[in-house]
Amino acid sequence: MNIPNLLSLSRIFLAIPVFTLTVSEEKYYVSALIIFIIASLTDLFDGLIARKTGQVTDLGKFLDQISDKILINSTFIAMLAIGIIPGWFVALIVARDTYVSGLRMFLASKNLVIPADVLGKMKTVLEIILIILIYLQLWSTLVNLLLYLTLIISLVSAANYTIKNSKAFKET
């Protein structure tokens, strides 16, 4: 297991304290935020290191996407559990991510590994910014706009993955 893949795996494990600290009765938002930021930075570094050192692997592409979804979705679910983010938003984001993961699994069964595209990366960046602003309790018109923008980019990204890979559906 190379360093980039270990960094991706670390996001999965760091999701546990982020979730736990967020839903705790003591409201350890600052601690959760710090761990979330560290975990989010591993997303940046795993890709940079993998590309720079020639350690890009199919396993790494898979782990990177899954670990992002686990970290972000579990954080959104924790925020939903304590009532600081709307349920409709979390439901749509989780449904989108489940759909895209299923699409990727289907394509993997056809020996196609689909890396994240620009819209998928933009979605992740928007989600990270949104989570940080919510932890900082900066709920405002800006956060509301970011909530909707994140959702729109997420759904457009899912449609884009579907359209770009529609040829694989015709071959079944």
C-alpha cells in the first residue's frame, strides 16, 4: 500500500471522530472542524503525491472517491442529526453519491475505472467549504446560496457521469 492510498484510507478513519465530536452533547465543533480540515487536506495531498511520484493506481482512484464520500456524507449526517443542516439536502447528496458509486461499480465490472472529473472535484470542494462554514456557525445568505449551489453542481455532476458513460449502458 503506497502513501497516497494510506492518505485516502486515513479519511475513512478520521470520519469517525468528526462524526462523534459533532453529535456529542458537549458540541465539540472546533475539534471536529480541525479533524475535518486535516482529513480534507489528505484529499489534496494523496492526489498530488500520487501524480508526482507516479503512484496513481486503480485502487487509489477507488479509495479516493469512497473516502471522500464517507467523510463528507457522515459529516452531513452528523449535522442533520443535531439539526444544523436540512434533511432534504442530506438526502439528495447521499442519494447522488450512492447513485454515482453504483455507476462506478457497474463500470468497474466492465473494466472501466472512471476518475473524478472537474464537476466531481468542484462538488467536493464546495461541500468542504460548506461544511467548514457551518462548523464556524457562519449560517447566512452566503451559506444558503452555497447549499443550493453545492446541490446543483452535485446533481449536474451525476447527470454528466451518466451521459459520459451512456455507451457502457448500451453494451449490456
